[in-house]
Amino acid sequence: MGWDPIRQVYAGYMANCRHKRCPLRKRVIGRAESPDLVNRSEPSTLLVPGGRDPPDLQFYALHVSVYEGYYVDMLWCYRASSPATRWIQFVFSRDGIR
């Protein structure tokens, strides 16, 4: 979790409870916000594999940075198929949510 200079809150991006313990059994990316690092919002799901993605695709991690007014990062992607495949994709957002 770190300071979000655009939205003026602390924000954290994390795997959002959709792997072993959850119905989809997949890692997806969520975001929670905090005005004071004491109280925080419930994580909302931001990134979920789409219909054209392989069925075993999971989003493993996202550590967002702000650059020139945009949220940017490399999304860690993972496929559990044999052999396991990992790669990164460049992602960006104007609001840190979509």
C-alpha cells in the first residue's frame, strides 16, 4: 500500500481472494483505499481474465506506479498448465480503477 498522488488516498493493489479459497479459484487483481492507513475500504476487483483468455489464466501481481498522470505497471500473468507459463503485460489506467 502506498500514497496515490492522483486520488489523494493510500491505495493497495493485491490478489483479490479468488484463488484456492474462493469460487473462481483464480488470482485476480483488486484495490483497496485508505484515507489514513488505519481504516480501509473492502477490496474491489479490478482485473479478471476475459472470455478470450485461456481458462487457466491468472493475474498474479500488480505493483502500480504513477507516471505523468497515469497509473502504469507490468501485470504478472500466470498459466497453471503444464509446463507453467509466466509473462508480463504492460498496463495503464487514467483513474487507477479502469
